[in-house]
Amino acid sequence: MKRYFNIYKLTILFAFITAFTFACNADKKAASEETVNAVTVNNKETAGESLYQLEGEWHSQNGDTLQLAELNGKIPVVSMIFTRCGFACPRIVADIKNIEKQIPAEKKDSVVFVLVSFDSERDNPDKLKEFATEMKLDDKWILLHGGEQEVRELSMLLNVKYKKQPDGSFAHSNGITLLDANGAIAAHVEGLGTDPEPIVSKMKEL
């Protein structure tokens, strides 16, 4: 009986961790800050591949049309979100702001922050602009809207998992990625409230 009880407890624990990692839950109580978050640097699946090889067009919160290659020479900090997200996405923004506070002085002019929306249907430039205002994001932040194909291609290179839900929201993994000046992945942290040290340290080397 004790053996089966332990298996039951492990099953429940696994289910909780999975739900926390991939769901964007509007209820803050459902996401424990004590959950251990994984940290990975130089994702082996995408290391060396430049995101700037993607030729799709994107639209910013200011209505500009651009390709990712236009970020060449910059040091982008990238994450994927959607504006109607109740908890995880605002928390990702807060985590990136924490990184922003730790940028080395000599890198400040080179670093940009890029948020790409999963929601191709509803997160048009006007909605992204509204979100940027709500989150108090300055002109160092670029919020992008693209078609479903562009979003899917980018998510694959960033190793971001997401799935649209029946209510129009998105279940997704929560990660922040640092690109080098050529658009290749330099560092990545996974989870919410994760120590940004791997990204900040790598940024100093670029």
C-alpha cells in the first residue's frame, strides 16, 4: 500500500510541474514561486543557427513592417507572449526588466528587447501598443505581430512550445533567449522568476 501511495504522490507532482511550465494561468495562486526552474545555456538544438535567416515579415507596435534581419548588429533579448495572458506573460516582462537593470553600461546602446506574440489573430499593432503602454515599455522594446507561419517558424528556432486553447488563449513554455549580434542563440533561461545570471554573464562576453 505504501508503494502505491508513493507512486500516486509522484504522479500528482509530475502533473503539477507540467501544468506550471506550459500553462499561462491567470490565477497567481496556481503558480508557486518556489517551483524550481530549469536553466539552459546555448541550446544544442538551435545553437549556431541565426534567426535572421527567417524571411517572414513582422509588424511592430508602431505599425512598422520589418524582418528580423534588421536587428543585425544588435543584442536582442527575446521572448514569446500574448497580450491577453493573465499571469505568466506579465511575469516574463518583469523578468526581462530585471535583466534590463543588470545590463553592463557598455552594452546598453546595443541591447534591444523583443516580444513576439503567439496571437496572430488578435494581437495586431494597436493591441501591442496598448500592451506596451500598460507594461510601461520604452522605445528599447519591440513588440511584434506576425502570421501563423512566421510565429511557428520562430518558435521552433527558439525551442518554444505553445498550443492555442479553445477559449483563444495559449498554453506555452516560458523562456527568455539572448541572441548574439548575428542572430544566433547565445543563452536561454526557462521558467518564471529564474535567475537571469546566465543571460547577463553571456551578454558581457558578446
